[in-house]
Amino acid sequence: MYKIDLNCDLGESFGRYTLGLDGEVIPLITSANIACGYHASDPVIMEKTVKLAKDNGVHIGAHTGFPDLMGFGRRNMVLTMQEARTYTIYQIGALKAFCDASGTKLSHIKPHGAFYNMAAKDYDLAHAICEGVHQCCNELIFLGLSGSIMEKAALDTGLIFKSEVFADRAYEEDGSLVARSKPGAMIEDEAAIPRVIRMITEGKVKAITGRDIDIKADSVCVHGDGPKTLEFIKLLREACNTSDIKIEVMS
Amino acid sequence: MYKIDLNCDLGESFGRYTLGLDGEVIPLITSANIACGYHASDPVIMEKTVKLAKDNGVHIGAHTGFPDLMGFGRRNMVLTMQEARTYTIYQIGALKAFCDASGTKLSHIKPHGAFYNMAAKDYDLAHAICEGVHQCCNELIFLGLSGSIMEKAALDTGLIFKSEVFADRAYEEDGSLVARSKPGAMIEDEAAIPRVIRMITEGKVKAITGRDIDIKADSVCVHGDGPKTLEFIKLLREACNTSDIKIEVMS
Amino acid sequence: MYKIDLNCDLGESFGRYTLGLDGEVIPLITSANIACGYHASDPVIMEKTVKLAKDNGVHIGAHTGFPDLMGFGRRNMVLTMQEARTYTIYQIGALKAFCDASGTKLSHIKPHGAFYNMAAKDYDLAHAICEGVHQCCNELIFLGLSGSIMEKAALDTGLIFKSEVFADRAYEEDGSLVARSKPGAMIEDEAAIPRVIRMITEGKVKAITGRDIDIKADSVCVHGDGPKTLEFIKLLREACNTSDIKIEVMS
Amino acid sequence: MYKIDLNCDLGESFGRYTLGLDGEVIPLITSANIACGYHASDPVIMEKTVKLAKDNGVHIGAHTGFPDLMGFGRRNMVLTMQEARTYTIYQIGALKAFCDASGTKLSHIKPHGAFYNMAAKDYDLAHAICEGVHQCCNELIFLGLSGSIMEKAALDTGLIFKSEVFADRAYEEDGSLVARSKPGAMIEDEAAIPRVIRMITEGKVKAITGRDIDIKADSVCVHGDGPKTLEFIKLLREACNTSDIKIEVMS
């Protein structure tokens, strides 16, 4: 019997702007990464999304991003380590207050977008983020890219690390994601499901070079912003079911 | 033996911009209201200010403002009650995380600028703020304008309310502050000190009309952004000393 | 032969967030009010929307809003007259640069949301906005609420004023819009079209009290954010056609 | 007879925050680079600074920065070429409107902080900025790092390029600035003045390696945020005077 967590980025609306099918995705996942007002979201959205997660028994994580609403946190920004650490503390604290207000708890943290991608390749940056988590909320699980330097940073700081895999992205031989700009970077839906099942059950994935590499899968990242996505998650859930994989929150 | 708390707004710098004599004011006060990134401050400043307060044994409060950095939170904004409540939760949470990270605690909340002034005259708004406090951090003291509708809102919500007085501002007969635009709104430094001493020891102040009114003084608001201010606080401390008033944090 | 302009608020997307059916609405209107980055939009969206308007032969106006992205410029904010004036100059200038870059021209200005509603009732505020327009771009048409104090402010400043009417909103006897919170504030689509035709051809509309009032209609505001809206504009265009009303840009 | 322009970054205050000795520096310089609301400044400050420059007969340039107020535009951000181009157009337009409103003209553009430093080493980025200038305001002089790739980008786009030198910074042999983090990066005031005079009169400067390199000096960047700075500018002006160098705006 295997097990896997399904995580999705939620609560990315902002003011008058709506993004994502939060209400439809939430019953299908086990962990929600909720934006904290830096790259997306605002306090009204945060409260609403925390309640939605709580009502659906989904674990809540802080999705901490760059202070770049105009770029949705997807643009590389060069922060100092002090900034990376304190921006993490600020955002965790803000979301945790909504968890407290709703009588639920904050379970994990996952950096967002460019913050995630930069930290996956930069030990010092990853460590600064982990220091922030450690200082304000030591019990949070750190959810990061499987096989990346984030894992070492989290363990060095004394945090629990869980490995995230992507169903729709190709991997390089070193376990990093193939840049979206390269051909073959995205995996089609039909190919994606058996790929993920193999990651979970065998701990292997075929890299873009054709060679098998090792990969650890504690949680699969699924998307929440397209009707095709809902279909994909349902198919993935069925495939897990028939492969003796239990869909269960990380712990 | 009387007692009084001295509170000051600190941590109002932002990025490259420095404001206030935080390091010089902090040894002279007992409570610091720290900005939370909405009307002023950023995470780097917040961490630094929390540490400064902790190192000086000064109690920490969340100084929650409007999301209006350009206007420094001093412009009236019409929020919904949901916005007022959730903006309060967000800012308290963010600051509390820095208190947790520094191993100290958050003691009180005081709305800032136009948020404070509007709430002092609008029960629903004051109540929405108090609801936010109650939901995420019920143990916080609510520091608000002495004699204002904020007190009722705080008590109705089950919060502890403490009454703030201003040394340098004239009062109307109904206990509200005389608008800054009116003549006589500001009190000169020499007159201010005996005025405050009387508020503390007699519970009275002469309104702008010349009539004495009742006033409750748990905490005096002092300013932190001018060298004259430091002198004023020192004189106020001496006057308290000679009037048998103990300077002590609210509790 | 009568004539009428059809204006619509466009370019209200922001970064990752998309709002409005700009591409579908634009062939159906004659004037586009384009957001300028304060209440909505960003430079990439502004450039794209200016090009879209130019390609469709639609006149371009600056839709100047409050600096409140989180509230979409819909929350009342109390600005100084200097702020109202300079915020207007800033936003007009930014949009005009995109017009210059696209080889087209800026034709009008219309304040947005709460800025519009507050200025419609506050001569000083309306005048400050008009002063800003006058100082940087004197030739722009000022598009404002029909019968409101904006008209006097514009004329006093030496600007050309054009009167905007709303198809879907009820009017008070004094010509102001019935607050959205009141029952009967919104007009159903079927009733809206003959109402507008009457405003154009007779200069009259039935107020919410049942009494006819005078109204001047140079331009009708239509919405751009719902599929029903496209249908409504098409019906309105047909009704104009059969009523001998030419749909033509303001001048 | 030689000639040189003295430029300074001004108008970097924001809302309640004051930065720089604008009023004292302005009589000592010939070109003012004025912040445009992205990395610093707001419309009230922009209007005030444009008037100050006009009243002192100082030429005005748009100091265009990253949309990063919290980082004062000093943090590297990876923009798309479309973003770099349109952010430039937006900021130029906004500032130009204040020039129009004040009856003066916009003369040049100089990217700010990290935007400048990144563009000095990245032709595509520099070219995107120049394209923006070319599209909306073709007559502006582009003021950039002497000897950098910015010059080629400006000339390729058809803009006039002027070469900026720094009195207080060491140069690498390739003409780039020595990173501030390296020892010897900053030049002391006493050494700085003969260094600048030599750049202007001989077109040479000693690189950090000790070797002389060629350098073109159309304009010297002086600072505006410290009392020592005012003294330095006065000494530089005297040294120019005794070296037969006329201080004159770029053209």
C-alpha cells in the first residue's frame, strides 16, 4: 500500500479579480497552498479560502511569494537573505492568523513561483526561507521540489521536508524541472498519469534525456485553474485507486 | 499612587526610507505600537522593531492601518466591515509571527491614523476591528481613544479596553479630539504636561470650550519623530515622578 | 437625426488577472475608457488596450482612478485637492504615452468608480480633477455624470463637458443615481433600452419617484464584463438604428 | 574649453517619507533625474520636483525604475522585454505630463538602480528600454553608463546617447563599475575630484587594476542625500572652473 498527497495552489484571487476553480478543486485534493497577499490574494480572499479548506478537511499551507503582485510572483527577484527570511515570517504569520480565527491549523509551507524555483537551486536562499519558518512556526512541514537543495536546507534547519513532484513537467537528469521554454518541457495529460503512478510506486521517472532517474513523491502538485484540470485530477484519483495508492495528507 | 502607560508609534520606516527616532524613544516608553506593512513598514523593519522593543522590555502592540502606503494610512477610506475585520487579522498575524520569532509576545492592538479616527466615531467599524482581534488573538488589549465608541465595541466583543489620551491635542466637550484644522487644536508643550498630570490624577481635562470634562487615562500617546519630542517625554517622566505617578505598562 | 456615443470601461485586467470581454465589446462601442494602473491595469495591458482601440477606430479616454488596486478604486478615499489633481495628471500622462507610442490620440477623460461618484457630488474635488486635466492636456473632453456638479467644474475650468447616462441605473429626482443598495436601483435589460432611447430623443427619464426629469445624453455607458452585456449592446444598437439615432463618437 | 553636465537623482521622496536634499542640490547641478512612481516618488512629489527643476533652470530627465518600492528599485528583477519597454513608456509619460503641466520639457531618460545596472550588461534589455523611449518620446537623450552596451542599444534605436561617469566609483578594465561588495569599489572624495577632471579633460581613468582605460564623460553623476555631498559638488564645481571646464547641460 502506497500513499500520496495531492496539493494545489488556491486562494490566488485578488480584490475584484477571480482566479482558479477553488470550490471545485478543493474536494479533490488533500493539501491547499494558500497565497498570502504578496504575489496574490488579499485578507478577504485568505479568510474565505482558509474556511473553504477547513470545511473540506483539507490541510492548509502558506504559499509564500515575492512582493510582486504585478508579476504574480513569477519573476526572479534578487532578495537579501534577511528579506527572504522576514518575507517568509510575515506571510506565514498573516495566514496563520486566519487559521487561528477559523479554529484550524497551519500545516505546511511551500514557496511560490520564482521564489520556489530560485530556492530550489540556491542553498542560501532556501536556508533563509527555512530559517524564517523555523523561527516563527517550527512545526510546519516544508514542501519543496523533490531531490532539490531545498531538502538539505530544510533538514539542516530542523524542519520536516516533503518531496513534491509535478505530473505535467519533464525532468532533467539531475532532477530539476525542464525549463518551460524548452521543447518537451510539458507532459501531456495521457502520459502524465502513468508517469505519476510510477513515481509513487517505483520512485522512478524517465528524464527528458530518456534515462530513468530516482524521484521521491510525497505530494503531487495539481493545477486549479482550468476545467480540463478537474478532469485530470479525477483521472489521477482513479488511477491511484486502482494502483493501491491511498490519497492521504502528508504527515 | 497612580500609574500610567506611555505608548508611542514605532517601526514606521519603509525600505530605503527612515522615519522616527525609534532607538532613542524606546528606553523612554512602556508600550510600542508597531506598524504592520499596510500604512507603513515592511518585514525587515518589523523584525528589527520587535527586537528593539523586546531588548528594552517594552510591550508590543499591532498598529493596524489602512492599505494606503502613499497616504501613510491617514486618509479616510470606506471599507466594508469584512475588510476592516480581515485587514485587522492579517496585520496582527504578520506582527505576531515576528513576536513568536523573537520569543516575545504581542500585548495589544491600536488602530492607526484614519482607521483609528474613523473607528472612534463609528461603532460598526470599531466592532468589526474588535471582531477581528477577538477571532485571531482574543487576549490582546485594545488601546483606543478615551471615552470613544471604541470602548463599547471592545467590551461588547469581550476584549479588555484601555483608554488613550493625547498630551498635545485639545478635546471637544464630548471627549473627541478637536480637528487639527481648527484653531486651538494643538496644545503647547508647556501646557501639555500639567494637563496630562491632571488627566491621570484627577480624571479631568479642560475642553476647548473651557469646561472641565471627565477623561480616563490608562496610556498617554507620545510622538517619536522629532528631537523636541524626546525632551518632552523626559519632562513628562519627571513630572510623573514628582506627582507620585508610576510609569508602568498597561495590564 | 439624433446621435449618441457608446462608452465602455476597458483595459481593467492586471498582470495574471483577466477581466472583461474587451475584444468582443470593442467593435460595438465608440469610446473606450482605459484604466491607467491605479485602480486596475498595468503597462502591458495599457499598451495592448490602446492598440485594440486604435485598430477598431474607437476613441480613447483615460479612466483615472484611486490608488487602490485592492479595492478596484470602488472605495471612497478622502484625497487632498492636490492629490486629486496630481493623480489625474499622472494617469493621463501614462496613458497618453501609450497613445503617442501607438500613433493615436487621447480624446477624453472619465474618472473611475468612487473617484467619479465622489466628484459628481463635490465641486471642489471635481474642480481639482479638471484643473489636472487643464494643466496637462487641455484639449481632452471631460466625460461625467449628466446633470452633476462635474459639468460646472469642467466648464469653469474651460474644458468641454459631455454628459454620460446609464441604461441600467435608476435616477433620483435630482438627477443623481439611486444608490445600488436601495431597492429599484437597477433597471432590467428590457426596460433599459426604451429608457435610453427616450433619454436621447426626448431628453427625459422617469425618476425612481415616478416623476419625469430632464436628462442630457451625449454618451451611454455600457458594461463589458458579461456575455449578457454583449447582447444588450447589440439590442441597443438596433434600437438606435430604428429610432434614427446615429451612433457616433463625442466631439 | 571642455564642458560637462552634472546630473543628480532627485524627487525620491514618497508620501510621508522624505529623502534627499533636493532644494539644496538643485542650484548646483544641470540635470535632474526625477523618479516616476515605480521605485520611488508619487504624483505630489513629481509635480513639486518638476517645478523645482524648472525654477532653477535645470533639465529634467525621467528616472525610470523597477516596480519595487519596497526595494527602492535596487533589486534585480527579471522582466520580459515587453515589460521593460512598457514600464519605460508608462513612467516617461507620467513624468512628461507634469512637465507639460508646468510648461517645461522633458529632456532625457536614465534608467534607475538595478534597471540601469542590468541594462548596462544586457543588450536586449537595454534595447527594450530604448524601444520604449523611441516609441513614445523619440527626442529624449538617453543617459547611460559610459562605454556600456547601453550606448549601442541607444544608437541602434536612433536615440542620442550621452555617457555618464561616476566620481565615487572604481572601474574595472572593461569600463564597468566595480561591484560595491568588492574592496576598493568606492573612491574617497579627495581622490574623486582630480579623477573626474581627468576623465573630462583627458578621457582617461585608472581602472582598479592600475591600468589606464579610455572613458567618455558627458555627465557626472553626483549624489543628493548627505551634507557631505553638497560640499563635494561645490568642490567639483570649483575644480571644473579652474580646469577650464564649463558646467553645461547635455545637448
